[in-house]
Amino acid sequence: MFKYLTAQGIFLSDIRAIFSVAMRHTVAIILLLLCGTAQAESYQGLESIRLAAINHIRSVTSTTGQTEITAGQIDARLKLAKCTQKLETYLPNSGELKGRVAVGVRCPDAAHLWSIFVPVSITHFAEVVITTQSLARGQVITKDHIALQRRPLTRLYNGYILSLDQVIDRELKQSVPRGAILSTQTIQQQMLIKRGQNIVIVAKNSSIYVRSQGVALSDGRVGGKIKVKNVFTNKIVEGTITYDGIIEIKI
């Protein structure tokens, strides 16, 4: 056996030396890993600090499925002693909870007192009406033209619409591209009355109701006011267009 190993250029003593070195390296690596683990366990996990900040915002605001809360990253080089007590959280400033706020997180442990601020973003969303295709000015909107889509409120202008029913059968004031957010400024009632059209005039108050025939002197939409001529008296009066196309006059 000794001669065989010698013929191969490898001695038994060499094998023992190699094995000894390998064992020392293995032990060194294990000790290093154990040391690193023990050191890591002596520091507060940064993710636990971020989670504490998020939970604080959730506890002080009425968050729903339409609200998203995210905490910013904490510098990984930050080494804070592991807190043996429950982390305390607080808001340094009072005010409306929206956009970006700073949440204070501190360790009340007398042996490891520390405190940091965590940036937290609060985004509120809403399901708003958008167009599913490009639409031209004057086009009457149908259910096939629109859908609800979740959008952040910070990117919405006043007048956004939350219900499809508020948009269906309305007319566009301007051309809009696909994916546009519809608002009360971009839609209007359809033109219900045309100039020269025969219409019904109703004059009423709490005790009187008079119905008559008339002719529209201008175009008009639901809720708008137009002048009409009574065909029996030839008197010109102004009334409000109702949803059923009647011109209503308050007396």
C-alpha cells in the first residue's frame, strides 16, 4: 500500500496534513457563521422597525382596501441594539394623514435607548370612471365605452365620477382618449329639446297644476332653462326641462 501511494506521488503523511488543514478551515468557517449569527441577533431587525411604523399608521387612521401604506427603506448600515421590550411608535406632528409622513419608532428599554424616524407613504385610492376607448366630442356614452378603475386620489382632479350610472347616456363636451378619467367637467346631459319642437308646458305650484301645449324657441338639455311659446295664448315663457321632456314653469 505504501509503495502504491509512493508511486502516485502521494504519501500518507501528506494526506493527513491535507485533512488537518481542511478540518481547521471548516471549524473556522463554522465559528465565523456562529459569530455572525450571534452578532445579528444582538441587533434590532430593520424590518421589524418598518412594520411597527406601518402598524402605527393603521391604528390611527381609518384605512380600507382603498388605502395603501408603505414604509421607506432604512439604511442597512444602521445597527441598533435589540430591544427587549415592545417598540413604541408615535407621530411627531399632528395633521391630516396623507402623502408622506414621518413615524417615530423608539426602544423604551433602559439598557438600549434609541429612537429613529421612519418615512411612511399613505396613498388613498378610489374606483373612478374611465373610458375604454377614444371618444369624440358630442358622442353619447354607453356602458361599452366606460369602466371603473382604481386610481390614487393624489392624481385626481375635482369632479371625478365614482358611478357608471352617472355617465351612461351623457354627452361628451370634448374628445377624450382611451383611459381618460371622466369628470363632471367633461360630460353633460344630452340635447333633449330641439328648436321648433312641440312640447308640453306645465305650470304649477303647491295648489295649481295647468298643462298646455307649446313650441320650443331654442335647443335645451335636461335641467336647463329655455323659452317656449304657448300655442294657445302666443305668450312666451321660460321653463326648466325635466327628464321626460316637459317644460316646467313655477308659478
